[in-house]
Amino acid sequence: MYVARLVCSDEACAEEVAHEAATLAELETLLCDCGCALEIIGWPDVAAEALAEVVTLRVQAASAARRRGEVPEAA
């Protein structure tokens, strides 16, 4: 997810908005209410809340567990 600050390309309008999109290409295709293209002028400086949490998973191979008798053989 991308969040950007955008400004209208029409100098007479100069509307500034913040918008989020799944891809950068989507951000580049946004239009202002006046019909002109919006241009990316920056990225938010600070997120209001944590955007992601890192989770570490430990994976144990099933074959190693079977050798130790921890996982029964498939029928």
C-alpha cells in the first residue's frame, strides 16, 4: 500500500490531497475533481500508527519430525 501527497497539475486549481493506492501506477492515474491529472509531490512524513508488525515463524520440516516420531506417517 502506498500513501502519497498529490497536487493538481492545473495551476489555477492547485488542489492538494493525500491518497492511498495498491500500486504506484494507480497513484499516477488519479485525477483531480476539476479533471486535471494529480502529480505526486511527496510522501507522508509520519504514519499515525504502526503500518506493519514483523512476525518471526519457526518452521520445522515434517520429515525430520516424522523421523523423531513426533508426526505419524500418513495412511
